[in-house]
Amino acid sequence: MSRIGRRPVPVPAGVTVTLDSGTVRVKGPKGELSHEVPDGISVERSDGVLLVKRASDSNTHRALHGLTRTLVDNMVVGVTAGFSKTLEITGVGYRAQVTGKGLTLALGFSHPVVITPPEGISFTVQEGRATDPSKVTVMGIDKQVVGETAAEIRRWREPEPYKGKGIKYAGEIIRRKAGKSGKVGGKKAK
């Protein structure tokens, strides 16, 4: 049995779960999410928790058992607390600004980069100082969409290993490289 798949998913107060044929809908204070349950996997409600069960021990059902439980748990967490991902922007002249619902980035290109958020995603920006990088926080209720939006922003200027300029995830460690070193001593020794 899957250790993750066997764990019950607690349903907190204020969250309603609707189990239709093959669909799980979760509604909470922050919004509503739904997920299509694959064939051979079932979701049952019991004493304030959700249990995910599989029909057989086939490789396909075993692979989908833990995945489905994690997706259902992420939906419950998303509609109650939400998810966020923080990015740090480092570099001279690199900055971010919230304009309306979108995000405008100055990343050293000849034009500003404007990012329009998908449905349910919002941005906040914390301006940095000379030693502290600017921070952009991507927030939403769907964990996959939050991660994909953060990855899309990071792709505009990935951190480079020589000066460390670019956009990186908060807590991400960039392995730095030494640049070229000039000729030491001038002329060759005889």
C-alpha cells in the first residue's frame, strides 16, 4: 500500500466537499477547485476526513493512488490557506512593479516585460534596497498554477553564475563561478 495514499485528508470547518461520479469539488473561504478522479481510484468521505482508495494493485492504480490523495489535499489547503511562491530579483536596474492586476518587470531589456496573471493569481512586490533584492510573491489557491506562473516569471531572466544577477526562487542557492583571471606578473619568466 502507498504510505501517502493511505493517509486521510482532514476537512476543516468551513470547507464543503462534493463527491460526484469521478469528480471531487472542494469549496472554501478562498474559492472553489475541482479535480477529475482517474478510473480505478475512488474518494470516500468518513468522519470529517476524505479517504482515497484504489481498485487493484496494478502499477497504474498504485501510481495514481498517492498522486490523487496529494492533489485532493492540495485542493483543501488551497481553498483554506492558499499557496504562495516568492521570487528574488537581483541586479542593477532590475525591478518589479504591480500595475493593475499585472506585473511589470525591468530586466535589462530594451522594453519592460509585462506579465498578465492567469485567473485566480495575484502578485505583491516588496522593494529591495542596495543589499537586499526585490521580492515578488505569486499567490493563489491552485498550487500548480502558482508554481507555473512563478516558473514563467523566472524564465525571463534566470540567475547567472558569475555575478548572480537574475530572478531566483527565495532560498534557492546559485552556485557561483569564478570569472576569467588576468595574466599574473605581466611577462613570462625566463
